[in-house]
Amino acid sequence: MADVTKSVLSRNAGATITEVNGAAQQEIVWNRNDTNIMFYVRNTDATTVLVRVEAEGYGGGKKDLDVQVAQNAIRGFSLESFRFKDAATQRVIVKFLAVGGGAFGGTVTNVKLAVIEMPKALVD
């Protein structure tokens, strides 16, 4: 398991976006309340990957978010802290799986992940 460092965007300014190699499970520290984070996933593997973000938050009837990323595709999606962040650990858990939920059969390091914290308010 590997921790992923977020890239932080400020309003009306640029920021370097850092990709990391995928791992079977990764955790993102999300220690700010009521912020949105965006995931950028780039799949250079020959196999479609299922990105699963586990719903560990407060919302009732929680459901994991599954996003498929095909070979040579890039997908982006944003998350809200209420549904996905574990309040006790301040972390979000991300897994890279095969379509259908089993172990990923490709080379997981061919899947690149960047996590981007979006500006919270006009002052960010």
C-alpha cells in the first residue's frame, strides 16, 4: 500500500500535477473538510482497469465508486469528502482491479494516478 501526495491547485494560478505509479491499493490523505479532490487516471497498460474508490464516509447507503479506464485512455473524476473520506483516518482508499472486481491482470504500475485538491473558496 502506498500513500499518494495530492497536488494542490490555487485559484487563478498554475500548479505542477504529479503522477504516481499505480499499486493494488493506495491511500490519499484528505485532511481538509469540505474540499473536492479530482482523480486523474492514465492507463498505459493493455488491459482495462477498474478504479474503485471505497465509500468510507458518513453518507447513508454508501456505495463505492467504480470507474473503468480503457487501454491508452485518460479519465478524470471528482469526489466529495462526505461520501468517501474516512473521518477517523482522514484517508480515501483507492484500489486498481480487473473489470468485475477481481485482481488486476495487467501491470498495475502502468496505471498512473494523480490526485488534485481543488480550491475550496475564493481565498484558496
